Amino acid sequence: MSYFVTNWGGILFAGHQKFSRKKTNTIRFKLTAAMSPYSRLLVYTISGGQLIMDYFELDFEFFGNEFEFMLDDANYRPDQDIYVDVKAEKNSYLAFQAIDQGALLLGFDEFGLTRKQVQEDLASYVDADEENRLDLIHSFGLFLRSSLNETKTQSSRAKRFAPERRDRPYRNAIRLRTDFSESWFWKNSTMKNQKTQTFHDVVPDSITSWYVTGFALSPTLGLGLMHAPRKFTVTKPFYMVANLPYSIKRGEVVRIQIMLFNFLNSDLTTDVTLFNKNDEIDFVDRLSNNPHFRTKAIIAPHNQVKSVSFLIKAKKLGEIAIKIEAVNQLESDGLEHMLRVTPESRLYEKTEARFIDLPTRNKTNFPITCNIPRDADPGSTKIEVLIDPPLMGFLARNTTDSLLKIPTGASNLNLLTFVPNIVLLEYLKETGKVTPSIEKARNYVSSGYKNQLKYKHSNGAFGQWNPPTGNPSVFLTALVANALATASKHIDIDKKIVEQAYSWISGKQKPNGCFEDDGEVIYTPLQNNSSSFALTAFIVSAIMENENIASQFAAVVQKATNCLAGNFDSLNNMHDIALATYALALVRHEKRQIYLDRLIRDSIFEKGSSTERYWNEELNVEIAAYALLSYLQIGNVIDTMPIMTWLNKQRYSTGVFSGVQRTFVALKALGKMATYLNTSKNDYSVYISYDKHKSKFDVLSTKSLDTFHHELPDSVRNVNFAVEGIGFGYLQLTYQYHRNIQNAKASFMLDVTVLDSSNYNVQDLRVCLSYKPKEKYTVSGVALVEVYLPSGLIVKESTVRDISRKIQRTERAFDNTAMFVYFNGLDTNSVCFDITAHRKFKIAMHRPSYVVVYDTNDMSGFAIKSYEGKVLQICDICDDEDCRSMSC
């Protein structure tokens, strides 16, 4: 009889033993740390020419690196010192985190690293494909084959021993509690040449229970995990809890409710005071004329909860301080929360961008007017100047998980979390420039990659929704595969995932070399099968932009190129021509210049200017970007300048564009252009003049991505920029303001109705919408409906009723005060859904809220409607004392 011990595709131990004819025999071997946390013992023999085998699962109670975590106590007070003792193998790397139990509504698995997660992740590295799922040996990651079926054994688990605890004194200080973090104790360290270490920190101010977890990673014994999170509680014998809404609008009356918890042995007469810190609020009651604070005396019964409330109205926008103190003869407590105050109207932001193009020493002027309407909300205007000499500084400055500031609950929207950051990393790699944001960019790329895998189908393609269903999209799979292939230069990417995606795409190629997409519609200009040239060119570019992939799929590119080159006379769509031009330029096809000439022939210059070239087409940003990329690929840089000048003016303040796909291609073009211009010398001065003021900024060539910022007074309307010297750069003026919702030309039909079933505590809302296409028989991209609730109302998990059965996904936001609803490809047929909201906070005289819908492929295509619902009056929310003061 032969046997071996295996885990994760490797054989750890093997042996052979001769047995007697007894029915039962014993195999003895020594367990080692390498076998943990999970291994299999497989035994086999040959009898009568047949292979006979079986296996047994070895489920260890510990990892090879035994990791112990001990708290010095189980109960603490706010701001008390906490000491944690840990034990692990020498030279282990340690990391910890603590999560407030209030944030664990989804369960600890959403936050912590568990033994189960590690085992599942390790199992994913065993090379056992679906075709061989009945092959027992193959399921172990080995190559011996048999005809037996795989069997599974239930794992066993045992509890770890309880940690020892030592008493330490706490610091009993009366103080204002301000730290209400939901996560804390982010620690990391290396054990060095020792097996024990002590960590110290100070407990946050929340009255709650905390769950602490962590891991140890040894270079010799591997991973060590806690068997279960460690829990400890933070409390006081007397304390307050303030219930505040996520936000209120300026001018609304909100009831600030405070709960007093008295766990002392007697009833206590307590003075509760709410302070008007920094003159940010008005007191609504008439109990006093003192504008600085309100005090109420109440009796707090022992072992019970007593509530007291104050009526206030916010005077300022932004975050205001809610400072409260409770004082009695035995104990005191104080806390300060920040309450968000939003404007009554909607934020509008506009950007005026200019390209500094001084190849020789010269001077130029850029006069810019801030078109801020007279009825903009007072105090809401903000004006900022940005000078970006390296041309990519705007991207480094705004390195974030979503530059378009929209939810990312769909596959193509998730790409916004890492495609712009890939452009930044590519630029830094090519130019050698440095920025503190580089690690942040890598982290966002890594996070975006992990999230993107949620949309992966089993056949290697990518779909739009999680979990993946229906037919995956050829376009989306090419988009994702290209992004992942490029990202692999900067982070670790599983090459098999990339290759599998491209292989799936190649299987969709038609005999004539072209591609068509029969999957879910995400971006109509590339999925309209009446003309497959754009999609074919897109796939060629997605392959050719990555050298390793290009050599692997050269035959696919050759056939697709023949499809494009042989249909020159059939192309009449400028977007198709632009994509085909870039694809042919990438493969250095002999017809690339013919296509480019055809593309440029239909371009025009901005009226009164010879420095801004564009295309008078619906997809003008995409066309300009592909034209710029084509010029750069061919090596003609001079003719790119007018295109770049126009393209730069179309950017938002964060550097992105008004849609997902146009952001991807335009940023790629600007990034490559910035790489080329990096070799030029910068030595110029920028003079900013407004009213009677003048500022000067000197720009010199450096290795950094530093930008210059200058905030202007909100009264400025006309600004002149004079640039003198030599070099290149971006110049950007951004201004924003709040204004009541205007009746702009809408791209959607949108109807919002407060249903008759609504009352003061429950709001039932019906939203109906349809797409208003610019051309017949076209559909929108992913349509996102954002439903914002009146102050004080929240939505729960299952509050959306899909009347039309068209919703792809729902997502709560802003502490449950908004609901995002996703639709895939809306047309002229109306779709409806109902949403129910419940009152959590009492707010009177609330301002109207609104619903907005927009096409994520074209952010300029949107519709917005306001609604009010049932409005509470002050006398509906006041308590006895306040009500009497106002004669309610």
C-alpha cells in the first residue's frame, strides 16, 4: 500500500508500507507545520489490474505559525489605555484591525481575514479545471488519473484556548468625547528575533463593543490567524448618546435627541446643555433669549434611559459642531459630533481649461469669464485656479477610487476605479517622474482588479452585473482584458485570467475577420452590429496595445486587420473611421495614412481659431482622442497640438470627461501626449489678473508632478491669464455654485409621484422613466437613477419594488438617505419602480429633495425632478417644554 500527504498541488510526504491480510491496518507518520492548516492523506494500491484509492482530510486546529492575541481586560472606558500582548513565530510580520460592532451588519467576514477564507483562496490555486472535476487526483493539483469519483469529508473544528488577562488601571478623566471612528487599531509590526510583543493604544470614545482581528506571517512557518475575533466593550456608568441624521438642509428644523444612560445606584438630577459653538445654529424654542446655549434639567433614573431633545436650525453650510454636556453631582459626560449641512439646491460645477503651447520663447493670453448666475445661492460660490506643468498633475492630485464621482455598481463603472490610475502609472513609468500618490494609485488599481473579478463568467468573459448572468459582452471583455493586461505592468495580475478573456474574444471572430457583439448592450456605438468595424478596430487596439498579447494573438489581429483594410469604401461613420485609423496605425498597415487623411478631412477648426481642431459629431471626444493617438502612433506630433488643445478644454475639473468610455480613451490619449511633451523644457511665468489684483507663478522643469493652486474670491467674474516663456502645461479655472434646480433640456422622461399611501412617518414614492434618444432605435448605456430622500427619512434593504422587472441592481448610499437604481440600456418604453422610506429623525419644514437619472456613457444626458412629500411643522416634532414655549 502506498500513501502520500498533499496540499495545494504539492506532495509533502510519501511512503510505502506492506500490509498483512488483515482488514484493518495502521499508517503512522509525523505531522509537520507544513501540513497545516489543511492537507489530504491519500492511500492507493493496485489489485487485479485496477487502481484502488481513497483519501482522508487532515483539518488542523492551528496554522503552522501559532498566533496568540491577549487583551489585558474585557471592559474599558473611553480614552483608556489598552495593552495587547501577542505571540507568534520569530521574524513574523503582524497586522491588526478593530471594527465597531455597529459596522458589522454584514457579518465579520466582510471585514476580517478568516481561516475559511484562507482555505478557499488556497483551493483556488489548485490547477483543477471543470473538465476534470471527476478526476480525484487531478482535484489535488496532481496529474495521476483514475476513474474514481471524488468524495468529500466534513471538516472538523475545535475551539482555541482562552487568552489570559491582566488587570491594568484606566485613566478616569472627564473630557469631551469626539472620536467616534468605526474602525481603529490599525497596527503593523515585525517580531524580529522574539516571539512576544506588546502593543499600546488609546480606546476611542464610542460606547460600543469592538472586534479585533489580525494575522501573523512568518517567512518560515507561513500564516497564523486568530481562531476568532477578540471582543471587548467600552462603557461608562453614566453617558449620553446623541441621535443625529446623516445630514440636513440649511433652514430645516431638526430635533436633536439625546439619550441619557444612568447605571449608577441612584436617580440623578442632571443639567443637559447644547452649545451653539461658532454661532452655527439658531435655537428654535422660546425658552431663553441666550443665543449661545440651551440647558434643560431632567431627572435621570438609575438603570434606565431618559431622553431630552433640543430644536435647532442650521445657519451655515458644511459641517457644524453639535456640542453637548451632561453634568450631575456624581458623573459628567460630554460629546461633540459633526452634522453635515447641505444647501437647499443642487451643486453646479464648470471648468474652463486651456493648453499652454509655447514651443519657443513667446507669450500668450487666456481671458476667461466665470458664468455664475445671479440667482446662485449666496455663499456657495468657489473659484479655483490650477496650473499643471507636467500635464498629468491633475490626475495625480485627484487619484481616487472614482474620478467621475458616480457609484461603481456595474462592471464598466468599476473600471473607473483603476483605468485612470493605470494611465497615471504608465506616465510615471515612461517619464521617471515621482509623486506621493503613486502608492495610492497602485492600491486603487489592485482594489479595482479584485472587484472586477466579481463580473467574470466561468468561460473567461466579463459581464456587466454581479453575479454574472446572461450573455457576456465582447466589447466589455475586450475593455477589461486590455485594462488588466496594462495593469499587469504595475501590480500582480493572474495572467491566465487575461489570456482566457482574449481567448474567449478570439472565439467570437467571424470568418471574414470582423467581430459582432451578441451580449448585453453597454455602449451602443461599439455594439451596433449594423456596422461591426468599430468593434473590430477596438479589439485590434485592445490586443496590439499589449506586446505579449499581440504576439500570442497575431493571427486574430491579421484577420481583423484584413476586415478593416478591405472595407475602406464602406465606412462613412467618423467614429468607425477614427477607431479603424488607430487600429491600422498600431499594426503599421500600409493604408493607415489613407484612413487618417479621410478622418482629418472631415474635421473643423473652432470658430475664429486655428489652434483647436475637432469633429462636429456626437462622439467628438472619442473621435478626437483616437485621431490624437493615431498621429502619435505614426510619429506626427506637430499636427496633434490643435486636437490636444480642443480635447483639453472638454475635461471636468478632476481631469475626466463626461462619460465612462470617453474618459478611458481621452485620458489614454492625453497621457501619451504628456509623455511625449515631458522631454520639453518648461521655463515660463503665469500672471493671474482679476479686478485690481495680480499674482505670479514661475514654472520650471522638475521630476515631480506638483501643480500650482490659487483660490480666487467668490466675487470674481473675469480673469486674465498671461503666460510668458517657453514650455507646455495645462491651465484650468474651475468654479462651482449651488442653485435651484433648473428646467434643463432632459435626455430622459422622468416622473416622480408621492403616492397617497404616504404619511408623516412613511413615504411611498413612484419613479417612472424612459430614454429620449437623439437617434431612432438607440438605447442608453447603463442608466443610473439616484433617489435622494427628504431629511430625516431613510431606506431599508428591501424597499424597492421593481414594477417593470427591469432593475439590474440597487444600492443604498449616504447612510441610507439615498437609493441608487441601475438599469441596463433603457429605450423609449417607460419603466417604473416604487421606493418606501421610513422616518428615523424628526425634522420640520424640510426642503424639497430630488431624483436624478443620467446615462453613464454620456453624463451630459440626464434629467432631474424635485419632490417634497409630507412636510412636518415645528409643533409636530417638539417636546412638552419646547411646545409650551411656542404655544403649540
